[in-house]
Amino acid sequence: MSHPILQKVQTFLEKAGRQKVKISDDLIEEFGEACKSAIRKQFTDERGGKFRLRMSNIEASAMLILKASGVEVQSEQKSVTHSGEIEGTYDVEIDNKIWDIKSASPFAFDKKFSQGFNTVIEDDAFGYASQGFMYADSEDKDFGGWIVINKSTGEWCITETPLNIDEYKEKYVVAAKDNFNSIKKNKKFKRCFTDVDEYFRKAKTGNRVLGLTCSYCPYKKKCWGDEIEYLPQQQSQARDPKWVWYTKITNPRVETYD
Ligand code: SF4
């Protein structure tokens, strides 16, 4: 059975697809302000100032839909501090739990968030779990999980934390503090993944490529440097080949001319 938050959202969206639905003027105004703020942040804000994450337009739409669906939002976009020094802003508090709203690629939506909590933490290179548990712990509340929207299809899913979360809470809050201390002490950055051999038609090509997590990572250029190249698969003769992040090319494409 789906989560009560998801049930409310799906009922609302389904109804909105069939007929007019009521959305209060206050909610529409609030949504407009959130979108303006997201656009300013994206395009016009000074880059040198203190960095603060704000909602994307998809996340702002998600807040509007949650509220219009009748989900009781207790607080949102609240700045918190953990251990007196780790600062952040959580997305939303529902049912006395802190939730993170994420817009996800179709791949991450299907293969990660829709598969449940254990799949997300199995391969959590971006520290989603640490972030969620730490924000919740700052407020002395439980972390509920992720409310996720598929960027392409607009589908929703809820990736809920397990009922007994104490062991996860402890583990991920400690991990967040360790990361923070490493950054504070300016410790040398250590990559969390290596590159991998490239295969084409089940045979090694001799080239090296980024693994799946790195290829989706927003920090890959910073992490791997400017030498990584996003190119069509080098051995493919397809008219529309797959594009791949290469770290090392020893077997480049051979151009053929008619
Ligand atoms: S690109 Fe770097 S930071 Fe990103 S997942 Fe890969 S190793 Fe980690």
C-alpha cells in the first residue's frame, strides 16, 4: 500500500487531470514567490556570496501540490544548525518528521528511489542519507525519507526510512560530522569511486570510463579534472550512438569515409 502522503498527492493529481480543482490564492502567491526566488538564484544572484540552496521550480511545484492535496505541512525551508556549526536548510516537516524533496532523473527515479531506502543508501555517493538524518537530528526529529519527483514524467514516489531508524541515524549523523570535519581541516579530497574498463559487445575496448554513479555526479568535472571527455561510444557504428564519459582513450574511434 502506498504511503499516505503519496495517496493524497495521487488523488489530487488524478482529480486535477479530470476537472478543475481548488487552489487558494495564498498558495498560488506563495508558489509564484518560490519560483521567482529559484529563477533569481539560478540566473541573477551574485556567485560570491554565502551559498544557500533554494528550491528548484520542480521542488516549488511539489510544495504547492503537497499543500493543495491536503497534506499538512508543519514547517518548510527552515535553516538548522547541527553541533553548533554544521548549517543547512531542510525541505519540509510532515507528521513530525523531516523530509527531503528531490527532483530525480528518470534513471535515478526508477532504479534508485522507487526501489526503496536500502537501494538509496547502498550507493549514496552524494550523501543524501547523511544530509537527511543530520537535518532531522538538528530538530530532534526523525528523518522521514525522500519525496521524489521524476523530472521527465512528473511521477511521484516516497522513499520512506525504515520503522526502526536508530542505527541509521547514528551512522549517518557521524558520517556527516566526519565529512564536515574533513572539509574544515582541508583534508585532501579522496575519490569515492574509480573509473572502470569500457566494454563494447561484451569485450573490453581498452578505454576507461566513469562508472554509473560518477557519470551522474554533478561534481565529476571538479573531481576528475578537465581531461574527462563526453563522447560517442568510440567503437559504435550506430547512427545515434550512446554517449560516454571517458577518462582514458587508448582505442579511439577510427573515422571511415565513403
Ligand atoms: S565524480 Fe567524484 S565525487 Fe562524484 S561520485 Fe564520482 S568519485 Fe565521488
